[in-house]
Amino acid sequence: MLDEAELHGWITKSLRPTLLNKGLKSESRGSFTNAEYTKIYTALRTWHEKTSSTKAQATREVLRNYVLFLANTGVRHGTEALGLRWKNIEWHEQDANRYLVINVDGKTRKRAAVARDRVESYLDRQRKLNPAIRSESFDALLAARSDEHVFTTRLGKVATIFNLNRSFNALLDELGLKVGADGKTRTLYSWRHYYATQDLKRGISTHALSKQMGNSTAMLDKHYSKYSPLLNAELHSGRQVRRNAKQAAQDQGQSVAELAFNMLRGGSLDEAALMAAIGVGRDGYVVTEEIAMLALAAKRDEFIGGETLLRILNG
């Protein structure tokens, strides 16, 4: 309610009351898997055609672009996203490249968030919905620094939190995605959680992510640290090490085992990484004569211990 009032200018941020919170401790919100994300944005392509209400159709058209925007920027649903005007979006030039920057008046402070490259197409489609915009291209619109709200329907009205929430909840109900496998209810705010998990999977640090999302690193660690093993499953499983070793071996004309033991001798691998690279403990692991000879030589030269030798030889 307060978000809606602030969005429409009925109250200002300075006059907004601070609510006392003596309830339960906060928990991380429900999120979506990549497969669910695909299912949702695919359904949104025709979601506006499934209602006869002109107002609902207009809201659903905006909802398509809005969902994709939230999922690819990390901007907060509500006042933060719906308060955006075209003048708040700009291109940032760096090292002969340009990046789309969203200047957000955040929950605690203003910040510049870099959007994923694909966001340009979503916003360009959103540009075409607003009947008040006459710019011939996306770049021309940004250059004009228009004061028009970004998420405006084809009826010339800024999409409201209430209408977007209602439309999105109806879509989730139809797709059977309202509640996740973890038992948590998903909402439009869940796209912020989705964005964060995607960046953490890419190896983005919580410090860098906090600047992008306008949260403290402590909050990110609190809500997302428990997911780290799952988000970085490839790293923890050793597959990434094996894949990198295989590619390097091919580049140097060596077998994976030979390269791995050479890297061990050179100090580039420790014993755990060595075993991951040659596949110890993996289904289908076979102790070849080459691996056995290399392992024995490494033990003789004291590059590996007896326990590691036994694991390599016994699988």
C-alpha cells in the first residue's frame, strides 16, 4: 500500500512511516529454476490473448516485459521498478563497449545497475507500447531523456503493483508454479532472488552483487550462503577441473593423466585436484597402466602421499 502511495506521489519518501517489525525473522524468498523461467516467459508471449478485458490485456503486455526486466537486472519489484522513467536509463561507454545502465532510486540509496545485454530488446518492445512516445528508435528515446514512465501500458497508464501482481499470480496458478519445490510461494519479487542466484552461479562475489542489487553483503551472505554448494555444484564436483584439464591436455598434445601429474609436480595442482582431474571416484573410472605408473612415480618422488596413491590405484 505504501509502495503504491509513493509511486503515485500521494506521499514522499521522507514522510513514509517506518513500520515496526516484531514478527518472524526474514527468510529468503521463493525463486524459479531456469526451466520454470523459460516456461513463464514462453507463456507470457500469448498471455494477453487469453482475456477479453482491454485493461487486462494491456497489463499483461507490460507484464511480459516487466518480468524479463526484473529477472535480468535484479531491480526490486514495486516502487523501484515502476518508478523508473526513460531518463533514468542510459548507455555507459567503456573500453570500446557500451553497457545498458539503470539508474535506480533504491530502498536505501541511489545506485546504477548494469542490465544484461538482452534487456535492450525487452525495453525496446516496451517503448513501442506507450502511445505518448514518438521516438523512432530505442537509442533516440534514451538520448531524448524522456520523463515518461517506462512501464506504461498501451492505454497510457502506468502499470500498477496491484494489477501486475494479480495478473502474474493468475499466470502462476494456470502454470502450476505458484509454490516451488521448497514449499515457498513465488511472487514477482521472486525474480530478484532468481537474479541473485544466477549471478552467484557465475561466480560473482557477494561484494559485487551487493553494489548491483543495493543490498548489504551481510544480507546476501545470510540469505544465499547456504545455497553455495548447490549453486557451484560443478566446481565442487570436480567436473570443471576435469574439463579444463582435458582441454589443456588436447592443446599440448598430452593425455589428461600426464598433464595432471605434470601440473602436480609444477605446483599447479594439489592432490585433491589431481584426483578430480583424472576421475578418481567417478563412475567408470579405470586405473590404466599409464595412471598407475605416473602415480607410483609421483609417490616415489614424494609429490603424493600413501593415502592418495591407494585411492588412485583402488579407484
